[in-house]
Amino acid sequence: MAETGYCVKCKGKKDMKDEQKVTMKNGRAAMKGKCPDCGTGMYKILGNK
């Protein structure tokens, strides 16, 4: 399952590499991964479901 996120360094949407589901301090779910091209950390906040 490749989650799509926005890379601020490449300035475009890419499929995350090594993504993992995390829970933020406020209790919301998010996906955390790396950009496949430059290796910058990517973060995508998921819905409340």
C-alpha cells in the first residue's frame, strides 16, 4: 500500500517509501514516510475514521 504525500523539497506529490501509521499527540492518525527521490521525511494526516 503506497500512500501518496507531498514532498516540500521536490515540490510535488509522490508515493511514500517506508511508510508507517502513527498517532499524533492530539489522537489523530497520520502516515509517516520518506520521499523515494530525495529521502526527505513526508507526513500525511489521515481522516478521523
